[in-house]
Amino acid sequence: MLVIFKSKAAAEVIMYEEHAKRILDLLGKSTGRGVITASETAGAIAKIEAEIDAEKAARNADDSDDERARQHVGFSTRAFPFLEMLRAAHKRNNDVMWGV
């Protein structure tokens, strides 16, 4: 199933539900239907950026260089389009919605 994020501040962002779930769980939201209000965008940005930093630190601490690890699509890559939408929404004082 797909989750389609919408905001007046940016183009739609489409994700598979399994990938959107990790982001939305981090923000305390469900995948079915929801909103990140303009006033919540700054906190959401901070949480996602903190998760990206934690993932990068964990990856740097792991010195293994196997092929599977190099081909892994990380959280930061998957979250980037959504994070850019949040930044635009924050800048323009708009909400981000999905499931509507």
C-alpha cells in the first residue's frame, strides 16, 4: 500500500506504507490518515534529523564492509523527500497531510 503525503508547500511525496510507517512512528502518527500541523513541523524535522544522525553514527561505528550493507537503502535516503516537504511546509506555515 502507498502513503501519499500532501502539502500546499511542496509536491506530493509517495512512499510505500512500510517505509512511511517508520517515519510516522517516530513522530507518533499512524499511516492511515493524519496531519502534521504547521506548528508541529519544527519538532518533526528535529526528530527525523536526530534519527538520521543516529543512523549515520551507527553505520560509522560498524566497520564491516560487506556488499549487502553497501546496497542497503538507509533511513536518511528514504526520509529525504519527506523531510524536504516538512522543511517547505515549516517555511510557508503549511500543514502536511496524508490519507485524505
